[in-house]
Amino acid sequence: MNTSTLAIISALSLSGTAIAGEANSLSFGSEQCNIEFKNDVRIEPQRLQITNANNQHLVYSDGLLEVDGQPVELNAEQQQALADYTDKVRTYMPEVAQIALDGVKIAGVALEEVGAAFGISHNEALSDLVDNIGVNIEQTFYQDGAFVMGKQSFEQLGNDIESQFDEDFEQAIEQAMVQSIGSIFIALGSELLGSGGDMDEFEQRMERLGEQVEQRVELQAAHIEERADALCHSFSELAQQEAQLLSMIPELKEYQLLGN
């Protein structure tokens, strides 16, 4: 049972790991991107807005650039470079939220595995905790039909998830145990009978059960880490592309999204 619980904790932790790091740097899986978020971005279907620390806005919409309320004329080369850059921002930024949400789904898989193993049909306390973290992620990144991501929201979400663990997880585990204790004892009794009363065999069977849960969770976690590492590489390339864009269009200097 301890192994299964650890599997759930690890799965839930993926959602925080995928979006948080020290000094607002991006940390995905085992790879540290060492990229700092500098400003906030708001992505709408036909409009992209970057807001800096002085609450000034860069708006790019329908091929037109406006910086702090003033239109900026672009030549063909600048226009193409800016269009390429904003296309990648639109592609890469939402993937951060999706990786975090998929990390939460892994926790759901762990709950299902443990429930199936012990004959527990529904574990309300833990399920609610997982659902609440997913809702928190959704509400942070998706606001009024737009995708929003920035230094402040990035940091706040990591703090919120950590707070939920501190405040809710121990209580949820206790509730789950109270709700499910009968089913757990019945399942344990069945496992012990299946082992012929041999405690060593029973212990080995329980260890195998924990390993099965862990293996399924780790398999899905490995897929997320692969996606996260690829995204980390994409962000590194985007930071380099952004640096080149800033040299081409000096008006964008105060609206840099990524930095090392």
C-alpha cells in the first residue's frame, strides 16, 4: 500500500514539476531548461499580446504590430520573422499547460490501479484532490477564451499546487483509508488466503502488486517526460529565435518573453 501511495504522490507531483522551477525557470522532467519567463503573454485566436512589467502592451494581430499603443511599420523580412516567431509561441506555450494536465491524469491512473487492486470502486477524497489540481491548472492558463501564461501566474500556480499538497493530501489519504478500510481488509484477506497463509508469499504478492501500479504509472510518466524534454529543446530554440528577432525589431526589446 505504501508503494501505491508513493506512486500517486509521484504522479501528482508531475503537474507541478512540469510548470515550475526556481527563479521562474522552466523545469521539465529531469531536464532543466534554464529559461526564465520575463513577461506575460495572452494568446487569442486572432491576436497575441505581451505585457511587460510596466503594464505596457505589445499587440500583434492580422499582421499588424502595435507597441505601447503605437503602430510599428515592418518591412517584409521583419514581418516574416515576427510571423514565424508568433506561430511558434502559439504552438509551444499551450503545451506547458497540456503537460501539466496530463501529469494530473497519471495520478488518476494510479488511483484506478489501487482501487482495482483493493476492490475500491471510488476514492472520493483523493479523486477530488486530483480534480481540483486539474481545475486549478485550467483556470490559470485558460481565461475568457484565451491562453494566458506569464511570470506571475507561472509562479503562483506552482505555489498553489504545493499548498494543496500541504493542506489537503494527508487529510485525503486519511479519508480514503476510513472510507475503504473494509474493502481493503477483504482484499488483504483474499490475498493472504491466495498465498495459503504463507506470510512470506503474501508479502511478495503485495510487493508485486505495488510494482505493477508503479510500472504503469512510470510508463505513462516516461511518455510525458519525453514530451517535456522535447518542449524544453523547443523553448531553447525559441529563445534563440527571439534574440535574433529583437535585433531585427528594436521596439520589441522591452517585451522579451524568454531569457537565459
